[in-house]
Amino acid sequence: MQTGSVRAVEVPIACTLNAADRLDRGDEWRAFDREVVVERDRVAREQLRLRLDPGLDDAVPRAIDLARREKRCCAFFEFSLVILADAIWLEIAVPGLAAEVLDEFAAAAG
């Protein structure tokens, strides 16, 4: 049995979408924000929370679909769904080096 330290793997701060696809994805996030998000909370420089409309049956599936596709092209993003008794939040987190990317992301969403 080997013992030793576990080395963290750094994910590059990069997007694999081309310019046209990036514009389309931005449009998707803006539509998601308009149609599904009822509240935004910038928890920290590296974390944004989006509260989903509880009256929409497709809010969670849409959040999952969009987050999965975003994760494929921007591996440094971390997405989580937080389900509470009175709210469902999509949490978006990035490493400290990508906080400016999250600023742009939050501005586009809001």
C-alpha cells in the first residue's frame, strides 16, 4: 500500500467554444435568467447563486441541461443544485483565478 500526498489537479481557465457558439450560449443564459431565475445572490467573489422560479415545472431540468453543457466547454465552472423546503438554487462557483469570468457571467445573466 502506498502512502503519500494527494496532488490537486488544476483545471485551466479556458472555454472550448468558438466565438459564435459563445454568443449563442450567452443568449441561452440570458434567456434562462429572464425566464427561470427569480433572485440572484453573489455569495462571494467566486460564487453566484440563482434562485429558480418555484412555479416552473421545467426550471430544474433546464438548469441541469444548461449547467452540464457549460461544464463541458468550461471545465473550471462548478455547478450545484441546492434544494431547500422553500427554494431551489443553482450555485455557480469558480476558482479564484476565474472570478473575473464569473463577474462577466453574472453581468450577462443579470
